[in-house]
Amino acid sequence: MAYVKIWVHSVWGSKNRYPFLQKELKDRLITHIKQNAKTKKIYIDTINSHSDHMHILIALNADMSIATTLQLIKGESSNWINKEKLTKAKFAWAGEYFAESVSESDLYKVRNYINNQEEHHKKKTFEEECKEIFKDFNGQG
């Protein structure tokens, strides 16, 4: 048996960055995602959102890929929102996402960052955040 734990911080937005994730939906959605993840044996360490995007810190095991794990989370949650009619317009996540590995020594910093999204976005929009991430990702930072 393989013993693997790979920490991944992932971020994805709502389709067209529409601000669906207001307080009531945000709280229900996070609770639902956590419950659903348990049934699929997905370990969520930290999860939070802002009005138009979601952050999650997960630990992958040996038989999990990032793409499959995020599809299980994103696909199921958008179906649930629409089935329960929790938004007036049809809900959808954007197709793309960002994912990066996180070292054990940086877990506290990433957890803090995810948990403090409201404060963080008083200073910086999701669009500005994405530009910074992709600038760093492309080695230009």
C-alpha cells in the first residue's frame, strides 16, 4: 500500500465571475461541499470563498488526481445548487482552475490566507489576484 499525502491549494471562479457566493449561499455551499467530499473520501483541510470564487486546501492521496478531485467537487456542487434552486439564474463554475502544491511548512500561511478572504479582497480583487498568480506561475514574478 502506498502512503501519499500531497497538499494542494486550488482556486476557481464562478462562470463569468458572477458574484453568486453571498453569505447565505456561501455558508450552505461550503457545508455541502465538505459533506459531499467526505462521502467521496476527499480530505478538505480548509475551504472558503468570496463572492465570485472558491479557495480550497486539500490533501490528495495515492489514487487521486487534481483534475478528478476538482471535477467531483465543482461538478457536484454546481449540480446541487441548480437542483435545489439556490440561485435565480443558472449557476455554473468557470471551467478553468488554478492549483499549486503546498509544502507542510507553508500550511499555516495558506490556511490563514484562505480563511481571511473577506479581508484580503478589501485590498485586491479576484482579477488582480489572478493576474499575480499567473504572473508568478509563468516565472515572470
